[in-house]
Amino acid sequence: MKFAIPTFLLALTLATACCSKHNNATINFADMDTTVRPQDDFYNYANGRWTLNHPMPDDYSSYDAADVLTETTYQQILDIINEVTTHPQKPGSSAEKLARFYLSGMDTATINAAGIEPIRFFLDTIDAIQRPADLQNAITLLQKYYFISPFFILYGPYLSNGDAYALVIGEEGIGLDVSEYYLEDDEYSVEIREEYKKHIRNLFVLMGQDSATAQRSAMAAYGIEHRIAEITLDKVEQFNPTGKLRNVTVDELGAMMPTINWPKYFNQLNLPIPDTIVLDSEKSYFVKLDKMMNQVPIDDWKAFLKLKVLLETAKFLDSGFVREWFHFDRQIIGGQVSMPPRWKQMIEAMKNNFDDVISELYIERHFPQETKNHVVEIAENVRAALAEHISQATWMQDSTKAKALKKLSCTRLKIGYPPQRNDFSSLTMCDNFTTNVLNVLKNNFEYEMSFIGKVNDHSQWYEVVPFEANIYNVANQNEVILPAAFMQPPYFFANGDDAVNYGSLGAALGHEMTHGFDPQGRQYGNHGELSDWWAESDKEAFDRQLQKLIDRFNSFIVIDSMHADGEFTVGENTADLGGLVVAYTAFSKTEQWKDQTKLIDGLTPDQRFFIAYAQSWAGSYRDEEIRNRTKTNPHSLVWFRIEGPLPNIDAFVKAFNVKPGDRYYLPDSLRAKIW
């Protein structure tokens, strides 16, 4: 359902929310450790017994409040699947295809018997490559299934017009999450890439190569990945859209990369030749990649492309491949102890490949209209609070404020579920799971590519499913997506008091809304078009406050001698702080906030607000996952998402009587004041 948005934000007023009859379970006192002084360690004050009460399951590398909710959601989905698979479904219907997909995934005997036969046609196409010009035959085949190749192809909004869809092409090709794993020589990076080399060698052995041949194939493929890592943007540069996004014509793309026959390329993908292509990369990447295509031996390219197929399909193939995928991706990288049960692996597969049918059934059962109405009210109050902060920002010019308010008024709030679904009418299912996965991937590619050149009605949800316990900001669409599954405890309580709902869900909504005005989001306009609309003085003043956050987070030690990366995580850290401040302002308009003497369970409204925020970030990690996340994830570890922003907020300092000498005390000169 499309959400109606007011034209001018200044005309919005904050609705006064009633203080609902509260549910004592909204603040979980069993998870708190009240022997800890909140002035010194608010994370453990609010969550000190959380790990004891929620021990990490063996099939997790990290386990937090969102994962607890995910477990609940997965059980809800399993109930739906069990009903669909145990009752007759109309032949050819989406439900029948869903049932066949799931049951084929549970049939490990058939999967094991098939071996690598379901991916044989990829390997044969790659083996047929004789010269550099032939590489595009394999590249286009991989891209039809959204497999990683030397460059990706997607659909997305035009840079200058977010109301129409364009073809997007950009850099990719590495198997590890970030290029830094290939290029940095710290002990952890060296350890991971050496394990990765063993992993890809093992994949080639499983494919059928002898040990010596597999070793040569692995080194050849890794060599290309290393060279690609050297020419890609680093993980910080990836967050600078005006620095990497640009429009090019087919002729310009051909001049950069003449080895690809671009008219033939688009024909192979059944796409019309576009007038304009959005390039999500430096132009130099394609120039250098083209040189690599002609300089690197063809046999090395064959090894590289086969590796891409194996990496993309390993967890859908026979048990040997699944064990190898788990060993590296989950055990080495994340420290996970055991593999998830097969039914849970199938839900993950369906979430990424066959989600629309599940979503429809999930919404019918688990997302009442009353919940949506309540959440819409909170969301609009948070939006109005952000408008208030923008209007009062002392560091922003009046002309920039007007543009910011206009952009905020145009921000789409997509709450619950998308209005339209993928079309599975032409999709065929068989008894082999791997083939079914490939069929769904191809169907999804064809469906999404069909949008190129069409008007963007902004109804699509990008990479998000309604039964996902998360919330998103899509910068190039200027929208916030809040899936139905997220609107459950500990983020939303239907019978909860306002302090708890604004401290958890309100802060999450504020986080995503302020992303539209962070270092990345401020480079997009009202409808997602690329537009660097801030004045230089605004940027300079904003960046001075950001530096305080960068310095604070850089001082945090994540494990051993490894520090947090304040520059890499600054966008998310800024949104955490901004989201809290904005949500608190929205909360301050409620009746509950106005009487701070009225306690619930011995806590003031303000104290409940901040405890609810902290409890929404309860969690734990395995050591391996701490190292990997610090290297690859722009979100800070959960305890730093409390320790980082709270000392900057005057209301928190007052609510818990934080004074000089307390660990959570920051002098005013070090507090980041943004919104």
C-alpha cells in the first residue's frame, strides 16, 4: 500500500499519542544487571544478564535482540510452510510452486545423487572460452542468475531522475567481503585470505579436479581476485555516491572496455540497448579490467569464472559442498559452531529467492491493521520531530534547511509490505533443489530487468522482505522501509507505553530518517536523484561534529588490540545518535513524558525510554565474528551503539544523573551536536 506523504513538512504537527495501558514485559528486568552503575556502563546495566538468559545457539555467529525476533518469525514461517506442504495446492499456483521448492530442498538424497550436474551447463560454457572476446558468453550467463562476475548488472533509478529506471553496471568480482582482506597485511587479514585459498582449492576438488590441478585453479582464480581488489574502491569510498556514480553511453562504455561487444552483450541478456547507463564505479575500473581480460591467460579466467559458479551455488549443492561452504563462510569467518537445521536453511533460501508467496501468507496471519495504524502514527511523529530539529539546527543555512525540509516531506514511509509481488507464473519447478534455485534466480533477474526504461512508481521494495526483522533506508529512492516482522517486541509493543515504543521503534525510525541527511544520504535529492545540495559551510560544520564521533569510536577496543573503525562506521553512528535525539523529541510530545514523576516499575518515563533503546541492542558475538564485522560491516558492535551515542545526549545525562568522573560523562566540548 502506497503511503500518502504531506507536501510541506512545516505544516505537520506532532500528534499527541496516548499513553497506552502498559505491559510490564516491555522492559525486561530479568535481563538487567542493576548492580552496575548506569553512569559507568549503561549497556550492562540494561543488558547485563541478557546473554545468560539468551545463550547463543550453536548455529549463530552473533545473537542479538533481532535474532531472537528472527527465530520467532522463522517459526511462524515454518508453520505456514508446513500447512502449504501438507495440503493439496492448485497445480501451477504460487503456493504449489512454493511447496515443491521447499520439499525439493529437504530431499537431500536427490540433491546428493545429482552432484554438480545441475551446474554443468555453466562449466561447459566456461570451458568453451577460447579467447578474450569469448569471456562475455560466460559473463552474461552468470549475470542471468545474479552470480558474481567481473562486473554486475542491476536496475535502479536514473541519477538525475529517481522517477525512472535505468540499467546500472558496476564493479565486483572478489569472493571476500571487502578488498582490504586482499590488500592489508595485518595478522587477521593474512589469516583470512590464507583460509580462503584453502577453501577455494577444496571447492575445485569437490568439483572433480585432482589435488594438484585444484591448487593451480585456486591460485589462478585468487590471482585475478587480488588484481580486481587492487582496482576497486575501498570500503569507505564505496559510501561516496557522487564520487563513484556517473552516467555513460554505450559508446563510452565501449571505449572503456572494448573487449566486450556491448550490442551483443545486451542482446544476450535480452535487453534493449540503453541510451544511458548508470556506472557504479570509477571509469578506470573498466579500463583496467579490459586490460586484464587481454593480459591474463584464458585458463586463469576459466578458473576464476568456475570459482564464481561454485561460490554462488555451493550451499545449494550436495552435502560435500554444503559442508565446505559452512566451514569457511560460517565457521572460519564467524566462528559458528554448527550448521543451521535444514528447514532453516530452506527458509533462508526462500527469503532470498522465493519470498513473495511467503510474504502474502505471513501478512494475512501476523500483521493486523491496528499494528500498522499505530506504527504509522509513531513514524509521522518522528518525522515531524526531525523537521523540528532541522528547523532549529544552528549549523545549517536557512536555504539548506528549506531544501532539507522539502526532502523530508518527500521521504516515503513503506510500512508492512509491498503492494505488488513478483510474477512466478512462468516459473517451473522440478524435483531437484539446485535446479529450482537456479530457475527462481533466473526468473527474478528477468522480472527485475523488465523494469529498465519504465516509470518508477516507487512501489517496489529493494532487497527487503516483509518477514524480515529489520528496517532500511534506501537512499536512491528517498524512502524508509519497515517490514511487518520488525513490528514485534522488542521493537514494538502493541500494549506498550510510549516511552518504550519511542525508545525502540521510534529510535529505529529516526535512525533511518536521519540517514537521508548523513554523509551519504545528503548526496541524494527529494526523489532519490543524485544531488549534492548542501552548502559548503553546512558540510564543514556537519563534518566537525562527525569528527567527534569518529574520534570517540576510534578509541573503542573491540577485541585484543583491534580498534573500532570510526571513519568506516560514522554514517551508522551518526544515525544512531540522530535517531535517538529525534525519537526523544517525538516522545516529549506525549502525555506520558509530560509527567516525569509518574513512575512505572520504579522508572521515570525518560529512564524507560533509554533502557528500551539499550535493550533493543542487546546481543553477543563470537570472537571471529567481532573481527569480521569490524573489518566489513559499517554498523558498530551492539554495545558501542549504546556507549557511543548516549553520553552525547543531555536528556540521558539528566535522566541518570551522569556527572564528571562517571565513565559515561563527556564534557560539552566533546559532545557531538548534530540534530
